[in-house]
Amino acid sequence: MTQGKVKGIIANLVTVAVDGPVSQNEIAYISVGANATKLMAEVIKVTGENVYVQVFESTRGLKVGDNVEFTGHMLEVTLGPGLLSRNYDGLQNDLDKLTGVFLKRGEYNFPLDKEKLWKFEPIAKVGDQVEAAAWLGEVDENHQPHKIMVPFVMEGTYTVKSIVAAGEYKIEDTIAVLTDQEGNDHNVTMVQKWPVKKAILAYKSKPRPFKLLETGVRTIDTANPICEGGTGFIPGPFGTGKTVLQHAISKQAEADIVIIAACGERANEVVETFTEFPELDDPHTGRKLMERTIIIANTSNMPVASREASVYTSMTIAEYYRSMGLRVLLMADSTSRWAQALREMSNRMEELPGQDAFPMDLSAIIGAFYARAGYVYLNNGKTGSVTFLGTVSPAGGNLKEPVTEGTKKVARCFYALEQARADHKRYPAVNPIDSYSKYIEYPEFAEYISGLIDDKWIGKVVEMKTYLQRGKEIQEQINILGDDGVPVDYHEEFWKSEVIDFVILQQDAFDKIDAVCPLERQRYMLDLVMGICHSDYNFDNFLDVIDYFKRIINLCKQMNYSEFHSEDFENYQKKLNELLAEKQIKA
Amino acid sequence: MAKAFQKIFTEITAITKATCSLKAEGVGNDELATVNGKLAQVVKIMGDEVTLQVFQGTEGIPTNAEVVFLGKAPSLKVSDQLAGRFFNAYGDPIDGGPAVEGEEVEIGGPSVNPVRRKQPSELIATGIAGIDLNNTLVSGQKIPFFADPDQPYNQVMANVALRAQVDKIILGGMGLTNDDYLYFKNVFANAGVLDRIVSFVNTTENPAVERLLIPDMALAAAEYFAVQKHQKVLVLLTDMTLYADALAIVSNRMDQIPSKDSMPGSLYSDLAKIYEKAVQFPEEAGGGSITIIAVTTLSGGDITHAIPDNTGYITEGQLYLRRDSDIGKVIVDPFRSLSRLKQLVAGKKTREDHPQVMNAAVRLYADAANAKTKMENGFDLTDYDNRCLDFAKEYSNRILAIDVNINTTEMLDIAWELFATYFKPEEVNIKQALVDKYWKK
């Protein structure tokens, strides 16, 4: 392998003189200090005889002349059973296995358990023709069918020469022998490696997403639905409830595997995830949510280069589980921190800066990353998906900045968290008018949702949005002309939009019942609210309108706080009916 | 200064206002050096050319200055002797007392493994209702005041420090005016709590680049008390804007390409390294904690500037002060202030009705703000508008003002009293069960 010597150091960018070939993105280890602690680094630029590597750790004490060893491979993740319910850093070190309270630099570990026995069931048979990602067998990983696949790096077609019988095996045991077309045998174990920056393409096709991914959050499912395999992004000025919303989605969404990439965010938020997830009951299985969750944590104070790696590590693990025919939800908070890591490195390499000093190819990098999500048909006809939701943290809440703009070009759903709504405690503070879901325009989605709910659903949703839009326009008019300056009808129409806002859009993430709203209940509430909107009422003056609709909102909110169809719920429904009867004009 | 075995370099090849470069070998990154006795730190090595950041500035440094490398990163001697003392940015006493004996630790050390942290769950009561009720502080939290330079943030911070139930208070003063420095010193001395306080101070009279050492010094001391002595430590950092300005100076002198607002591209990571030292340790690790309250001064209230903007994404909320002209007092602004960790204690360590009462009151206060706009635009006000305005005035005076000093149960009772005085239950939008229990009839 190629060796080198340190020539120069600026923060975590190190210049190395080498004695042999190196490749872009190759991993190297630099020995530092009296104990020759090895620091992991990645090649990011080569000019003439200078090789620039970014070190994933602090370079304190590093000297000119220190030894560098190159490894001949890019940054890889280790894939195999035992990934679930672990907490990794951006380089896939198991955080729980690290010793001590403080992170020690140069301490790396193997991300899986080599000793654990897994109950293996073969799927492939001797003589089968297989290719990369074909399912050879299955182990039960926390109740998920974890497929053991032909390693993704194996190109071409192979014949299964032998496969072990059902039984217990360790991840490094050979479970199958495959013969290539030249007649060479290859041993396959349960563990494989894959370079994180390359997408795993071992599937047949990637259609447009069309299946609703239910999240239990009304402002998403009802107003702007996201699809299985879809992409979305949430920008949020700080303090608008981005994290709470993201947690709600990850807890509730209909996914088999949840991967949370805490990328350059606050450590206490990650601790919240670490603390809460093991406690959370999984609404889908009745067991613990953590059983099917992987957390990749690279908090803001951890080294910036591994922050950049962390989103790729997460995506690669997501693609791995997708290849098993599972539905994966990947949440990254925040992609802006990832972009900032790119900016820091570009800055140190003295590249000519693009807008806001970000690298010129930022939007291409973001696009390529989002493109790795998707709903796929695997080679065996089964389906799998990676749904990706990223947050962006736009500087000063200004959405006209490179990361948000680059993301907007590629993500299909947009959940616009808004400061003004947050200030008024209208949570989730997703602006209903600026937000969008492109999926609602897909005929594939319309067809799917007709089967799931009914064929009038999309029409109702569009109508609801029209009410909201109209409500906003009227509010502006009232602000200009005054309460007395507009007809009473205007107030009525405005307050109908307020009913939609308070009852459908707003949701209390901290209330046990209101936090999760199943689709059936969303349908009931939307019908209820649209019924209220469709009616005409008798009012003498605008004060009556305000008072009346506030009472309606209060009753509907109490319904949201009650168990669906419980006695309380039905009581509030009865009271609501009585209240409506007071003023409604019978058609 | 130089010891016998240390090599002395005397050929400076380049000097800027904050850095100088020389040919030297065997030098480690981040290592300290002295340049004609002035402390400096290695910031760049390229072949045999080493660039040093000179903390006191390079005024008077000649091209034949004597440079000695010290073979270590900046460090602080830590022990219980730190308590009650005042130090400069290098950790040397400025109170006339003796040097501190103790273990020498590198400052700016590694981060806590996130899985070894505990979720913060201890309330830090300040008696200020604008904080305790609406923006409850939690141990292990980091939160700044976003304030214009003319606002009384240092006074509020001193009050918070004195009332908070903590074992140690560490003051990191960056570019403090001498007056403010003396203010802190007097307040702490008069309150008789000097023995709980450690101060690292860089005043406006000291060189700007020295400030870069202050947060790391203060936090190294904080980590000593929190990790080794298992204490609850509160760190006050004022003013972080001046710290960031010093970062910009150095990066500018090193010809780095500036990003937004002339700040270095690494500003987010630089600030995060400091703020993320805030931590709650689990019982197994002694249960100590570090809480950081900082000040970020704004220019004309502009929070889109790179410093407050990056800070806001790192810290767990922010507190704003505002002069309320209706009552003529400074209040904690309920709209823009936020403690992100409040839900960890609100309604759990405080009475059950806390979260809903807090939100309802702020919502009504927002309605009052709308009513006020209407009034200013010359429109007629409804009865509800008028009630909101009356409510807002009393709420501002009895809850939001920074001179309030009561416990959270009293705060909640006052809020219910105000609700009942001005509103009907259905206007308040609180869960019925709580209304039944607490509504003042």
C-alpha cells in the first residue's frame, strides 16, 4: 500500500507527500503523537505531488513528517445483521462500545457483533443463478426479515455452488459459495462492505412514488401527503418546532426501518432521541420502536469531516435495508449542517467560492444525494423504499439561500415551517399555503388514494386549501379595511378557514391522543370540518361570528383531545351538533 | 522563559497584524509558542514554514524575534484553588493572588460521547417569570441572551447567576468593559458568593485575539468541577459576538475566504465546540452538569447576521429583552424568546397546568398585539380586543417584567387569576380538565 509523510497542516486539512498511487476519496490513517494514535482521513484533492486529506478528528499535535498509510479503499460501511437499534457516529463507530465519557480521538471499532449467533434460513438453492443483491437467505433481526444478499460489489451472474442449512451462524461464517462464469468460487458471509458515496443500484426499476406514507400528522397526511419512497424537506427558522415535527414523523410513520441521521445538530436533541426512543412503544408492532431504529449521531461539536460522511453512511444503510424489500424512513437533521461541512472544507482548500461561500457544485451534490431515495422494484419483483426527509436550517430564515434552493429543485414535498405561526403557537407551524406536495398531482397517487380512502378525497383536500387561501386573503382585507369595513359574510368565511386551521392543521404533539391521528380519524375530521364550512349561517354582526366560531373550534379541539369515538368524543360531537343547529341555515 | 534544551528560532519571515510566520521544524499543530515573550499558537504548518497566531497582537515584533515552542497546547491548572479567583485569558491570576496549583489540562479538549450524556431534567429556577414560566431553563442547557448593546443583559445574567441553585459559577468575560467587569465583581462580592465563582476576564483594554482563549479556559474549569467534583456548574459567557469578531480577525489575517458577514466559514463549528460543552452527566458519571448562559449582542436587533443566526441553531433557545412602553419596564419578550428544553421540566417538575397556561397566556398576549395594531391603525376595537389589551398590561407587569421574583406555582396562579379576570374559559382554549380544576371562580 502507498505510504506518505505529512507536509502541511491547516486545521483538519493535511497535505501529504506520497510514494505511490492514491485515489480520490481513498481512506488513509495518519499516526500522531508518542503513541502513534491513528487518525482516519480521506483524500479530497490531489495536485502534483501534494495529496490533500481531510482528517476526521482533531489534528492537535500533528507534525510535519508524521507517517501516513493509505488503505486502497474509499470510506465504507459494514453491512450485516445487527445494525438495528444501534447508535453510531458518522463513521459507523458504535458509540456505546466507545470507552470513557469523552470521545478519544483515534478510537474506532467494528460496528457489528462478531460473536452473536443468528438463526439463518436459506432462500436460494444450489444451482440457482444469482446476481448482486439476490437473496440467499434470511435471519431474524429484531423481528425484521433481514435478508442475506449476494454482496453488492459482485458484478455479473453467479451460480450457487453450496449454501448452508438452516441453523445458527456468526456474521463472518461462510453461508454460501458462489461460482462465477470463469469457474472461480467465492465465499459469501453475512457481512459485506460498500463505499458510502456510491448509490446501491442493485434493483430493477424505480417508478414514481405513489403509495401514501401515513405519518399520523394531519398537516402532512391530509394537506400535503408524502409517499413511500418520496422525498421532502422541512426548512425552519430556529425555534419553529422542526425537531418536534421530525420526531413525531419518525415515531409514527408507516415504515419498517427508521434511520435518524443527526447531522451537526445539538447533542441534547440527540440525547432526547437516545432517551426517548428506547421508551417508545411501536404503534405498528406493539414492541419498542428502537428495535427497528438506527441512529447515526454526529453532533455539532464532533469533527466536521465525519459530519459530512454521516449523511452518506445513513443513506447507504437505508439502501441496504431497501434491497431486502423493506420500507425505510430516513430523516436527516440537518442537511444544512452537512452543506456547511462541505463549505468549511472547500474554504480550507481555497477553492473559489460560489454563493454564500458554498462550493460551486453544492446543488449538484444535494441533487445526487436526494436521488438515492425512492421506491424500487427489486430484481426479484418485490418492492422496497427509502423515504427521505431532510431539514434545512436557512440562515436567518431566508429561504433564498443556496442550500434551500438546491434542495427545492430536487425534493418533492415542502413543509414550510413559519416563524409567524410558531409565534402564535399554531403548531405544527407548517404554513398551509406555501407548503406543497407534488405527489398529490400524480395520477398514480390519486388512483392509490381512491382505493385507500375514496375518490372524493383529493377534491376535498383541494377545496380545503382553497378555503385557507381565501381565508388568508380576507384576513388581509380585514386588516386593511377594519372589522366593520367588510361584510359579515367575509368574517364567516375567514372563520371557516380558522376552523380548518385550528382543527385540522394544528395538532398537539405533546398530547397523548392528539399526537397521532390515524387516517380513518383524519377522514372523519376533514368531513366534519368541511361540513361546517359548506353550511351557511345566520349572523347579525361580526362579533357573533367570532364568538360562535370560537365555540365551534373549542368543541372540535376537545374532540381532538378525546379518544376517537369514545364517550367524551361523542358527547362533544353531540354538543357540536347542537351548536351548529343554533345558527345553521337548513339547506 | 526559555529552558536550556529548547531551541530558539530567530528568523521571522512574515508578520501580519495577528500572525507571524517563521521557518521551524518538529512543531505540532495547535502548539503554543512565545514570540519575544508574547504567547502565540500554531495555526498553520506548510513544510518548514509555521504560522503563529499571536494573541496579544504583533505590534513591535521584530523580524529577529526570539520564538520558543512550548511543546503543548494551551492549558490550565485545575484544582479547588480556582474558586473565588479572577484570571486573564491565559489563566494567570489578575487579582494579586498566588498562581493556582493543580493538574494541568489542555483546554478545548474532546467532546462528550453523546451516548454518555443524560437528558437534562433539572429545572434551574431564576424567579424571573418571563424565564421560569415561559422559557424554563434546565441544567445542561445552553442559551444566550440576544440583546442590543444598550440592554441590561449583564444585570439580568448576574441576577440569574445569584438566584440559581448551583455549586459553581464560571464567568467568561470577553471584551467586557472595565465598568461591567467591576459590576460583576461587586455584585458577586456583595452577595457573599465569591467563593463559588471563578472568573476569566478579557476586558476591552486587553488585545482582542486573546479573547479566543476565554471560552475554552472557562469551560476547562467548568469541566473540572462538573466531571471530577460532580458539581452543578453555571457558565456565563459575555459577549460571544466579540469572540466571533476575534475569530474573523484571525481568519482574515490568514487570507481565508470569508463566508457570510465576513465571518470564517467554520463559524458554526467553532461556536458549536464551545456551546456543546454544556452537558448533564448521568448518575454513573457523578451527576454533574454544565449549563451555559451566554450573551450575543446584536446590531440593531438583526438576528439574520451570521453570529446570532449560527448561534440560534446551536443553542437551545434564546432569550430576548425588550422595553415595554405600556408599563415602562424591561420585559422578557414572550414571542421571540424560547427555551427548547422547557418541555422537559414544564408540567413535570412544575405543576401539571404549566405548559397549557404558558401557551394560552402567550396566545392571548399575541391577540393583544393584534388589537394594538388595529388601534394604531385607527380601527374600532371589540370588547374582546379591549379585554386582551388590559390583560396584556397586567400580564406584562406581573409576569414578564425582569424585576419579578416569585416561584412557578405563584406564576401559574397569577396567570389563572388574569384569565378569570378578563376572559371566559372558551376564549382561553385550555383542556377542560385543567379549566375545571384551576379556573378561579
